Amino acid sequence: MPDEPVGAGLRAVVAEDQALLRVGLTRILEASGMVVVAAVDNAPSLTRALASPDVDVAVVDVRMPPSHTTEGLVAAVAARRARPGFPVLVLSQYVEPLYARELLASGEGAVGYLLKDRVADVDGFVAAVRQVASGGTVLDPEVVAGLVSGAGREQPLERLTPREREVLTLMAEGRSNAAIAARLFVSEKAVGKHTNAIFTKLDLPPAPDDNRRVLAVLAWLDGQG
Amino acid sequence: MTDWSAMLLRRIGSLRPTPVDGDALVDRLRLTVVSAAYALLGAPALALGILTLLCIPLGLVAAGFVLALGVVPATAALTAVHRRVSGALLGEQVTASYADTTGTNVVTRPVRWLTDKARWRDVGFLWFSATGGFVMSVLPVGLLTAPITHLGGAVFDGGFWWWMLVLLDGPLLLVWWLVTPGLVRGRAVAERNILGHSRVQRLERRVAEVAASRTETLDHSAAEVRRIERDLHDGAQARIAAVGMNVGLAEKLLESDPAAAAELLREARETTVSALEDLRSVVRGIHPPALADRGLAGGIEALALPIPLPVTVAVDLPRGIPEPVESAAYFAVAECLANTVKHSGASRAWVVGSYDDGVLHLEVGDDGRGGADAHVDDQRGGLAGIARRLAAFDGTMEVASPPGGPTIVTLEVPCRTSQ
């Protein structure tokens, strides 16, 4: 998916109160062929910018003025309530599984939650923006790791082989079978076998597409954590 | 009268039998006089004690109320005298703490008295004064007056038995010498314990103070932690994230647009420098390096250096002042100097510091326009914050800042050095 030309011409809103980072994000998105229609530094401006119908995706910092707590997150969740399925990628300097859960609960798919560190991997970040814009779910490996280690205390995960656990983690991050295969240097078919084994061992209902699969896995991890 | 009472009501001297000299004799004689007074006051105490007992059955008819209106204030007056005498003998203040009776009438006031523990302690005292207390006080008087009586009898009457009694007088006087200070002190302590609620009150007040300063300290440290988190989040962390973005983008543009990539890398390098500056200032805000290396005196000298007006530093302190106190004092001085720069318009400032008798004294002054107020938090910076911080160590801050100046902030923190 990352290399599909879906993202070209995407219209994005950037919300980040720190000028350095706002400029950096804007540059990166524009260098990747997207159009930054608005770059704002506070929650009220973000809400106004998101009201415009011709925005395809928003990249939002969690903490912004006026109260410097979670206005970015709140504005993103509100925007998704007003426009179900509106793609939002939330950036933060900390990952907080609680916030991830609130985002995931705000509707199916088209959400992302990444550490700001990940932006330095420009291609990976741009791919994440595109994946969210096209309805996918992207979670920071740190969030997934937190959920997996939290769930690790329980019995069922121990039934998985180490390889299957790796695959589970990558699935939870929102990766497709093809991406997982590329990451682990195995064939897509092998990944398919692992995912089937995971679903069977964890008693998960079969999920046809990648996004539903992420949510199923996350819901399971969340329930265990 | 005042001279007499001042002479009689001094603190009790030594309880030891030696030295045997004029001063010790005078002290014992005066304590015997005091004992006589204590013993005489046993009579009104007994009368009031009996009347108080009568009040209870008579309370069923109106007479008890009428009687109480006379007896209870009389008891209070009597115990007030005892509080004063015993307090003076012990060298401390013995204070009463009766329940408040304002807004009561002749019927409700006795009812309020009935529920007041302090009044019941007064009643208990009446009986102590009439019984055990009376014995304690009569003894020194008896031990001293018996020999005089015997001698008088022997001289004027001249009987054999009188002379036999005179032989006993040596031991009697010895006992008098030995027991008088102890008995008087024992009675005074008993009176303090029955009548004085000052110790409990003092402890209660102290507990309230400690609880308040602890809450403030917790608030203060929570605010500090939040400030540090905010400083890191907005400063170093954000800058390092920005460096990551710039370098990432530069990497991508390296081949297609080398000039832009070089520009991004240059920006990234500059941002690294400011990230380090941010980290340094956060560290300075937590534990300043000069304070860590040189102690409070060195820390204050380092503080004064970057101040844009002449600051005279005369700080002479021993090493070994507890670190938390040093740190609190350092930030207090820093805040005072910052206020001087921001608000005073002064042409010079000074910091004087010393340590004696277990108290750290610091004085920060300037010749500016004055008008600083410790209670206005926003105007004169964090003076109130300093006071809160010092209160955690039982320290105090006083601000003298008349309009027109000078402003002198005096900080005092009791502390023990580790040497």
C-alpha cells in the first residue's frame, strides 16, 4: 500500500503548536506531494479548519493551547463524530494507551497514533498518513508493545510461537500481510498461515480486511490488558 | 504589691540541696511563703468545691442555676490566680481555654458550662487544692514553723518536753531544706497539668502548621514537577523531534535537491545546540551546578554574577548545611534577585548571609523604589512562593519594602549542620 499513488494531491491540515515542528511537518508533507491547506497552532483553529469539507486528512498534535493538555485529541475525536470516518493521524511526544483507546473508539478505521519520533522516518511517516487517509489504522509500535506486554501476563498469548507473536504485533500496528511479509523476510503466504493460526489460537472471529483485523486484535489485547 | 509579687513569683531555682548559702535560703523562705498562700487558698477552694457539688442537685430547681452563676465565675477567678502563680514558678504561660459563652443567657450559660471540659477540670482542681494540694503546701510551712514554736515554748514555758522537741528541730529543718523546692515544684506542675491547656493547644497549633506547610510543600513540588515536564516537552524534546524531521527530510532530498538538504542539515545542527541549551536550563532549574559543586555560598555568588547591576555578596556559611535547605535558600535568593532586576529599578543590591545558633540568616536587599508585597503573588513575582518553600523547613521570610525603598527581604531557616 505505501507505494500506491493514493496520497498524491491529498489535502491535509497540520495542527501543532510548536513552530519548529509545524514547519517540519508541513515541509515533509509537501515534499511528498500533499497539499497542506492549513497549518494551525491551537485547538479552536483546528476545529475551524476541520469544518471545511475539502480536507482529506488531519495530522494533529495531542497537546496544544489553550490548556496544553489533550485538546488536539479532543478536537480530533469531535471532528470524527461530526464526520464519521474522517481520517486523523495523532502525533504525540508520549504514547498513552488510554488515548489510543479513545481514538479507536471514535469510529472504525482511518485513525493513527504515532510518536513524533516516527516522523524522522520520512517515508514511513508519509506512508502512515496515506494509510490513515485511505481508511487504515496505524498504531505506534510503542502502544502495541504496551498492550502486548500487558496482555502477556495472561495465558492465551503463551500459546503463540515467538514468530506468531511478532506477526501479532505487526498486525496490531496496522500492517497488511504484504507489509508484514516484507518486514519479516518471508512470503505473504507464510504470513497468511501465521495469521490464521493466531486467529484460531485466540478464538478471534475471522476478519476479512486488514482494518477489521487490526481492530479485532487490538480489542483482544485491550480486553486482556 | 508588684515588687512583692515579682519577688515571690520567680522561677523555682535549683531543686538540689546544695549549695547551702544565703540565696538558697532566701529561695526556700519565699517558696514557704508561696506554700502558705497555696494552703490558705485551699479554704476558698474547699468552699467552692462544696458549693459546686450543691449546684447539681439544686439544678433540678432554679436555685442551682442561680448558685452556678456565682460559683463558676468565682472558681474561674480562683483558678486564674493559681494559673498565674504556678506559671510564674515554672517560667511558662499557663492559659485557660474555656468554651465560648458569648450569646448565652442565664439559663443556657450554666448548660454550656456543664458540657465544658475546662470547667470540670476547674472543679477537679478545687478538690485537689483542698486535699492533696493542701497537704503538699502545708508541709513546708509546718516544717519551718514547728521549730519556731518549739523554741518559743521552751524559752517562755521552759518545760522539759519543750526542750525534747527542740532536739527534734534539727532534723525537721533538714527535711524542710530538702523537700520545700520539690514540693512547691510538684504542686506547680500538678496545677499546670490540671489547669493549663496550653501544651495541648501548642501541640495542636503546631500540628495544624505542619499539616498546612506539608500541603503547600506537596502543591509546590507537584507544580515544580509539572513545570519541569512542560519545560522538557516544549523545549529539548520538541527540538530533538524537529532535528529528526529535518534530518529525515534531508536524507530524502539528498539526491534530488542537495542544496535544500544542506540547508535542512544546517538548521538541524543549530536546533541541536538550542536543545542542549534547553536541557542545561532545565538542569539549572532542578539542581544548579554551582550549588552542587560549591555549596550555598558559591551558588549565591554564581547567582549574582549575571545580574545586570552591582551585587555585593557577603555570605559566610559553614559547609554541611542540609542540601534541601541550601536548595530552598538558593532559589529564594534567586527569586529575590530576579524581582530586584524586574521591579525595583535599583542601582545596587546586596546579599548577606550567616549562620549562628542553628539558624541560617540571609538578607537580600536593594536600593530600588520599594513597595514589594509578599502577599501579591503576581506583582512582585514569587515572594509568596518563597515563603511557602521555606515554611517546609520552618523557615520564615520577612519583607520590608516601604514606598521609596529600600527593599530588604530577610530569610531565616532553622537547620543543623552536619559537622
